[in-house]
Amino acid sequence: MNTGVDKTLTASALKEYGLPSPVIDTGDTWFSIAFLRAGQIRPEGNSDGGDSSPKGAPKSSPNGSPKTADLIQKNLKVSTAEIGKNLGISKRSVIKQKNRLRETGRLERVGSPRGGYWRINDG
């Protein structure tokens, strides 16, 4: 199937910048191309654009991310967007991680959403 993307040009440009080759997935009436960041692990089963599409990031720890907790500990007023930017994940992923930390009692919000701060509880 011709995807309309010059694979030779794309591959040489990615190689020039030290980036991995893209993951190409196709169906009967569609195609998708996922460009990976440097150092990003290729989704399982997609060594050459195989027959399954990448389905998001690996599952997070059920207790929330230790890196998220560390960033909050360093700056108790850090925003969700800032955490996401620092960790290279979406704001939605950060919200999920914070929710898991709250459910386990490790994270607590003190004060209002705008004027408050986070408290990390050991345990």
C-alpha cells in the first residue's frame, strides 16, 4: 500500500538526526505513522511497523509514579502541566498518577486548587 510518504526521504532524515524509524500501521482504509522520540522504546510487536498499532504508554505503577511524587516534593506548588513537561507525559497521565497517589494516601491537597499546595505523606 502506498501511504504517500516518501519512506526513503523520511528514513534518511530521521537517521541524520539520530531518531528511530517510524512505526507504520495500515488497515484496509487507513494508515498511521508514529514517530518515536530518541531513546523511546518501540512498542512490542512493531519492529518494522508490524500489524498492530501502538496503544499508549506502558501501565503505570498502581501507587502512582515515584517521579511525579519527587517533582511534587521538590515544588509543592508545581502544576500538572509542569510535571507533564518534565516527565514527557500528557497532563491526563499526570492527573491519573496524582489520583493514584491520593487514593493510596501519599498525596494530599491542602487549600484551594489555585492557592493551595500539595503535601506528600510518607508511607
